[in-house]
Amino acid sequence: MAKVGQGDDRWIVKEREDGSNVNGWHWQEKDCLPWSKERLGALLEGLPVVQGEDAVWLNVIKVQAVTGEAYVNVRKGKKIPGYEVEIKASWAGEIRDGGRPDGPVIAKANGTVHLPYVADENADEDPEIKISIAAQGPAFSKMREIMVSKGRKLVLEKINVWRAELHAGGPSGDGPAPAPNAPEVPKVAAAAAAAAEGKKEEDREQRGTHTIQLTERFICRPGDIFESYTNAHRIMAFTQSRAESEPRVGGRFSMFDGSVEGENVEMVMGEKIVQKWRFTNWADDVYSTVTIGFKEPEPGNTIVTLTQTGVPEEDKFGNHNVKEQTENGWQNLIFGRIRQVFGFGC
């Protein structure tokens, strides 16, 4: 996940009084970790768990730490939240004689609530919660059991409130201000303006792509490396993950448990492969073009050249490391692993 402050400066537009970032079109980053610390404190501190049930009083006392990262990115008016945080809080409990609020305290204990990993990638499941107590004995075990059975649920409810507020925009809870109503424009002029804007957007998208070029050397015949990249069983062997491949023109392929997918456009055994190729975290229907050439300048020595055009500037979550991620994948997770697994090393 891209960290706050590490986005491409060309795409990060700071808030300005002159309203230059109308409708939140350009990339904006908002660090929400300080707000998250404050908000989680407000939600959790003093939270009553039980008040007199079985003569026990339990409360969450204090949020001790919220570390990691939390942010909301805005691109083209769309809010893209992200977070990976660790949360630590304390709780306290008492058992009072006779179960009366004014009864003498016969046992008192303190403990911790620890959520080691709360992240957007596991937002559809409950995060792990570790509940500990700084004492031993039947009375203390009773308090911890109540904290586990009842306090855990209450803490999760408050965590989910924070998650929902972060998805709604975080500190401000609102998106970019709507553009003022424009005067009515004649239909012909409106159509021309729309076409011009479409061309501008097309130009922007074209400028926002990258090209990757790599040259790799293998100790094997061209057909060996060709088959290693196109045969589903061989792909699964070097990726150690699920893969599918139809090695024919028009055939579909996927690898790395579906993280990469595409279609074969041209295939000449041991000579050339052309593919429509994409990561599934790219924007919908965005494909690059991969061209792989195979040459054998001398028997048993194969030179593989790769050119990948149309690699997008960012994925659909607004992360700007797409080119680096893709290039690293080819070098280390595909070509490097093929060398290691099939013994084609130099």
C-alpha cells in the first residue's frame, strides 16, 4: 500500500484558496492518522462494558497508541481510503461486595486491549483482538472472560464506526464542493465541448502511461522459455500459485491466483508472443500490450526482449507505483523464478 507523502508530486495538488482543484479532479492526499488517534480515543475511552452484572464493573479506560497509517486520497472526485493501524488500549475492572455500586471493592484489575492489525484489506472480517489482564486468580479470570465475551464486541462496534467515518472522508467527512451551476449552452456547442473534453481526457490518459523494456539471457533453447511462460503447469510451477493458459491466438491466460490476466494476440512458437496484459487492480478494461521476442545467437543461449506499452500511471486505488511493481514482477517473479525453477540460469 502506498504510504502517505510518497505519491508522485506531479499528481499531488495541495489545497488552495483559489479553488484550482475543482471537484477534486487532481490527486489529493489527506493524512488521517492524527484524526484517527483522536477519534478512536473519543469512541473508546470510558466505554462501559458491564456495570454491576455479576457484581462486576468494567470500562475501557484509555487508548494508549494508534500507530501505522491512515489516509484518504481523492482523485476525480472519488474518495479512496486506506489504513493499516495497530491499536492499543487499557481497561479496568472491579468486583464489588454484594453487587452494589457503593459496596466495598473485593477485587480490582487492569488489562490491555490490543488490535495488532486493522487494515482496509481485511475490512470485511473482524480483526484480531488480544485481551490480557495483569493478574491471576478466579476473580481476575472472571473479569477477563467478561471482557472477552462482551468487551470485544463493543470495541469492534466502535472500530467499525471509525472505519465508516474514514470511508466517508475522515476528518472533514465531506467531499469536494460541487461546481456552481453553469448557464445553459446550446446543444451543438455542448456537444462540441463534450467532444473536446473527451479528447483532452484521452490525451491525459495517453500521457499518463509508461513503457517497460527489458532484455534477459537464458541458458536454454527459445522453445524452452516460450513453453515455460505459456504452459499452465509450468506457470504454476514457477509462480507457486494458480494459473490458467490457452497457448493460442485469442486464448486467455491468468497467473498469480488471477492477479494478472490477459489475452494472446499473436504467438509464433519460439519466436514471438504479443499479449493484451493487465493487473486486475488496474482500472477496469485498462490493458497494456506486451511483446516478447526470442533470439538464439548461438545454440543453447536465448536472448529474450520484452517491451510493454500502455502501463498506466496509477491503479484503480490511486497508487502510483504501477510501473515499478510491474517491472519488478517481470524481473524477479517471472524471469528470475523461471531461471531458478527450470535451471535456465546464466
